[in-house]
Amino acid sequence: MQNHLVIPENYRVRNKVRGSKRKLRSLGSKIDSIFENVTNESFAHDKILHYHLPSPTKLVDSTNSSYKLRKRFLRLLIDHLIELDSMIRDKCRTLLFVSLPFLSHSRIDLCIDEKYLEKLINNAEWTPIKPERNIVKEMNLSMPKEYGVKGYLHSTEEYWFIWKNR
């Protein structure tokens, strides 16, 4: 799995990653502040609400970012997905969209329309990744059993969806 997380050598961000633990904690608190008022939001008329995360490009998408740091970032996203899912309960469904190798393109979506969620998960435009592959298992991340994982290959990137099954 480590080769799936490797940033291409010709990618432009080559910064040294200093203070990664502090920056990751700061990013976690920024994500917390984004989802702080989600339970109070009105979900009428929209099929989906996209929550783009604070841009951690220099942190996780640098060619000098370690595998361990990128794995911690993915763990942070999964933890926030599970926490958000418990906060909103039955108002709508949560979906984590993970982009590899560029993790900074990842986002968390709130799906109001069940049919739209199914359309996203079962995307006919992209090439599905074999069901035996699972990003969560490959990276040895733990997650409750009721969550599903599905991956797609789109040009040079892999897109992974993580959601709670009903």
C-alpha cells in the first residue's frame, strides 16, 4: 500500500515537513470547528453538502511527507467521519471521499438524498478497484464493521469512499 501513497516525484510541493504532529493537531481542531454547527444546519433542498477540509497540501502532499504522517492524516479523517456520523444520526448520511495519492483533495460529504449517495458509491464512469483491495485494511486502520469501503481508479488517482451502511 505504501506505493499508492507516494507522491509523484515531479509534483511541485517539495517542502520539508517540520512540526508535523503540531500541524496535524491544528488541522484536527480546524476540522472540529467546521463540523461544530453541523447538527444545527438546515438540510432542505440539497442532495449533498460538501465539506472541503482546510488545505493541508504542504503537510500531506509534499514529496517529503512520510508514509506515517499520511497514514495519521487518513486516521484523523476516519475519526472525524465516525464522530460526525454519531452527531447527526438519522438526519443524513456521511461519506468520506479519499483521494490518493493527493490526500489534500479529500473531503467529507453529508448526503441528504439516499439515491444520490448510492449513485456516488456505485459510480459507473470510473473503473472499480478489485473488491479484495481495501485501503483501511491495507493501512492497518481500525474502523467499526458497519462502515463500507469502495475504491475507483480515475486516470492517475484512486478515489475511495468510506460510509456507514444502514
